[in-house]
Amino acid sequence: MSSQVRLLDGFHLYDRDGREIGIPSGARRLVAYLALTRSTLPRGHVAAQLWTDSTDSCALASLRTALSTLRHLGCDVIDASRHEVVLAPDVVVDIDHVLARAHALCNDPTAAPDTADLDAFTASLLPDWYDEWVLFERERVRQAFLHAIEELANRLTAAGRFLEALDTALVGIRVEPLREGTWRALISAHLAEGNRAEAIRSYRTFERLILTELGVHPSDATSNLV
């Protein structure tokens, strides 16, 4: 079994036997950063990204401390040379699988829709972490998940699985209430099922929402549905 890093809905690190390992904050941030980048990076670059309030020498010292802590705890999740660091290639990271599934739904017409994906698609990347690099990655992941939820709803509608399509679209709307594409997926599911009144009711709800929140009207692509 490989070591595992989980970043969705909180940071967790597991050893090869599946036991969770508690590590200090600096080491957690280092593992999370390398798990997200999946690249071999210069030590100076990593130190500067993670310890932004320190001088270069102090940041590098903090990096050395984090690496030493991981070694002391027997965590073989980082390969470190004199000049570079990278996440060990056999470490399993949860976000890799979920993002791959999201991209498959959006780009591979043969990918079968599965509502079991919804739990992962509604998870948040490292909630309560506010480092600049985390905020950027969290938004990147959030956008991928929103696209995947929208596409999942549309594929379920196309497959005639209307109840699942409606539930999926409503989950997406709960995550991002102002996303027009997800509302369009909801309206399309109602129409495909023959429920015109429900489709119009959903349209009117969305219309009021974006008028109130943004002062704009639904796009022609949404209006033309009804």
C-alpha cells in the first residue's frame, strides 16, 4: 500500500499501513503544496512560497526543519535532494483522482454519469487554509467541480434519469447559486421530463435571483429554453 495524502475537506496524511499521521503545521503545508503542484521544484522557490513573511535564509531553514520532521516521523512522502524537492511518485493524492474524473466527464463522451461522484465534487480543497497558493488552487478545483456537476446533470438528463439529473443540478445550485449553466441544466431536465410548469418556475426563480444579486437578466441561451 502507498502513503496517501487527502486534501479535500481537510488535510490528512496516511502511512503505508493506512494509519493517519499527525504532523506539525509547517510539514503539513509542505506536503500539501507539493501534492498540489506534483512538480520537482527548487528548494528556494518552495521556501519562498510557504514562508512568505521570512527572509530567504529563514524560509530555507523552515523548509529544512519541515523535511527533518517528516524524516524523524518516518514519513517517506517527499523526495529531497540538495537543491530540489518533490512529492514521492508513489504517494496517492485524493484530488488527482477526483479532478481526473471531473475532466473525463467534461471531455470524454464515453464517460458514464455516476451520481456517486457528487460527494467528491462538492468537497472543498483545504478549507480554512488561507495561503495565497491555496486560494488559487481552491478556485481552480472549484471551477472544475462546478463544470463537472453541470455536465453530470446534463448527461443524466440525456440518459432519461430525470430525478438524478434534477437532484444533481440542485446540488450544483446549492454550491454556487448564481451559476447560470447549472440552472439551465435544471430547467432542461424539467423540460425533458415534460414538466413545463416546473421549468418555468425554476426560470423565474433564477431570473429574480440574478436581478436581485447582479442586476442582470438571464442570457438568451437560458431564456430561449422557456
